Amino acid sequence: MSYLTLLVEKKQSYIIITLNRPDKLNALNGQLLADLHHAMTQAQHDSTVHAVILTGSGAKAFAAGADIAELQPLDGHSGLPFAERGQSVANLIEHLGKPVIAAVNGFALGGGCEMALACHIRFASENAQFGLPEVSLGILPGYGGTQRMTRLVGRAKAVELILSGDRVTAQEAQKIGLVNDIVPQEELLARAEKFVQTILTRSQTAVHAALTAILAAEELGHIEGMTFEAERFAELCNTPDFKEGTSAFLEKRPAKFQHF
């Protein structure tokens, strides 16, 4: 399917979704959010897709925030569905059940930063910048930024970044745990694809379960989370991939997992 604001490329067992409004620095307008929600939903239900890479078109921006032309007319009544629309897309990304890797090229600001935060892994180009500048517009991050930034970098750093609205470089973002790796711009997509290729050699059943358990750590208490982990472990012990993985290890051969 073709989209007005996205490019979607299928490659073997994964897809690359590119935010494609380069003239607007890939700002997140309503059409882009609708397209992204649809593309992610398609990926979620496609059994041949085991991972997603999310990036932006051009060298300047991953996504430079929400579209201010749509933001400015909001009032107390219309602001709620506006925020909920963005949150629904970010929530879908986070709970896709498949690894979503952000390849952050250039600016990831406001809503763009929040979409990157919702991804499970973030690789950045050397010129990338991250920021939640909403307080300079008289609002706060509304697509989950206050919640996910706090979980990723800790409360003290999240307060500093959100209340100041300041940007951080890719290098600083890596220091505070926001970015997993930094590479030159021309190597960014290859870095993301290399990571995906590694994931694809693993049991997809186990990858899905592990991702679910990791997310549960943020949503459940410690005891409940440990129980959830043990239950997923037990379920995996009953799968063909577990039998194949352990047999391959003992027989000193590569595992041949079932990729549904």
C-alpha cells in the first residue's frame, strides 16, 4: 500500500518505514499519524514481518515535532483528542510485539522525539539532536514524552530536559541512556539493519516473549513482574523453538528456528 506521508519498504522479514514530509522536516501532522498508525498495524498483523525500522527522509530530520499549524488552534476541548491521537500511535509502536528500531537522522524534537522514545532501540546519526521543547510553546509533551523520558533516563534528567526544553546532541543522548549507538549519517540505516539481521537469527517466539516481559517490567510491580517472567519462561519451554535451540546447542550446530 502507498501512503501520502510515508515510504514503506519490505526487506526479507522486516520493513523500513520512512516518515516522508521532507519539506516540513517530517513534522507529524494528522495525515502522517494516521498513515503511521495504519502501517504499524499492518506490520503487527503480518506474520512475515518480524521487525520494523522507523526513520525519516532526508539528512536533516527524523521528525521535527508536531505540525504547529495544526497545534495552534487547539483549546481545552480539542487538545485532549489531539494528545490521545499521538499517544495511540506511540503506544502501538511500543506494544507492537515486534522489535521497532528508530534510526534517528537529524532532529527528533517534540512529537518526533516521543515517537523515537516509543521505539525499543534507538540508533542515531552523528548530527542527531533530541528534545522536548513543548514548554516553550506553552504546553507539555503530550504523546507520552513525560512518561517514557522519565523511564529511560531517570526522573532528575527528565525534569531537566522537559522543563528547560533544551536539546541534547546524539553524544549526550547516548551518555544518559537515550541512544544505543551513534554512527555516521551514511551508515545509520545499515547499522539498524545489521541489528535486525541479528534478531532474525534468534527464535522469534522468544524475542516476542522477551519484549513483552521487558515492557511488563515498566508496568508491573517487582513481584508481579517476576511472576510474569516465570510464566513466559514456562510457556517457551513448551515450544518447538526451545527444543530446537537446546538441541542445536548440544549438537554444536546452528539452530533452525520456525519463523511463522
